Amino acid sequence: MSVEIKEDRYKDFCSQRDPMPQFVHPKGYHKEHFAWYPDWAIELPEGYSALYTTPFNRFDLPFLMTTGIVDNDKINLPGTMPFFIIRGFEGVLPAGTPYAQIIPFKREDWSSEIFIENPNNLYKKNQKNSDKYRVKDGGVYKNEVWSKRTYE
């Protein structure tokens, strides 16, 4: 399998590369390993990392990226983003197709506890949430729970 790049300006944007032994190819995808080679890099303030992944809820995309976290406050070089191509795909990705979703977040130490809920209580909580949030016109979560964020 090979990737054919039709325009010279994108020739180095995507290429096949040697497989990484720590990744088993996902079922339904080619065993060959590819990578995006963007000409940009993420730079974040001290204490921030970024989650790199396939764009959320884009089940129509013919590729699947490997998901990973990068401490982009310490490194901001353009890097490669590995991905797999679904078997049977032939074609060209239309201009503007999203190929990565990058989510910055602040690193913090925290601890968690595990509490095993009684299945009856869990069912009652689920039923209560369903009654409240799964209403015909929707909007309950946005109006009562969601916190507005500002990105500059």
C-alpha cells in the first residue's frame, strides 16, 4: 500500500512509515502505518499538555489516529501524528477535512477513590437522570449544568 500525493505542496504532509512495535493495527485497518507531517506546532504555557486524537464523532473519516498526550509546554517542534487507513479506502480527502483534534489541558496532580455503588441505587440514579435530561426539547444540560468557557 502507498499514499499518492497529487500536489507537490502536500508531498511531505503524509507518508508511510515503519510500524511502531507498541501499536497493533486496529481491526479493519491496514497493517501499514502512516503519519501526518504538519508544518505547524503547538506551543502551550508552562504546566499544560495536549491530547492528540482523531476528530471526535467523525465516523466518516477513512483513518484512525493513535491517541496520545504531549507536554507541549516543553516541546513545540512539528512532529508526526501516526494513523492507520481503513481497508477498502481509495480516494482523496477533500480540502478542509479535519485530520486531528488537539485538546490542551492543565496538568495537575490529583487522586481518585473507587466506590462500588449498589446496583439498585445506580439504576435509580440513572432513571432520575434520564427523567430529567432526556426530554423532548432538550436543553436541560446546557441550561442547568454546562459551564461556559472562554478561549482566546
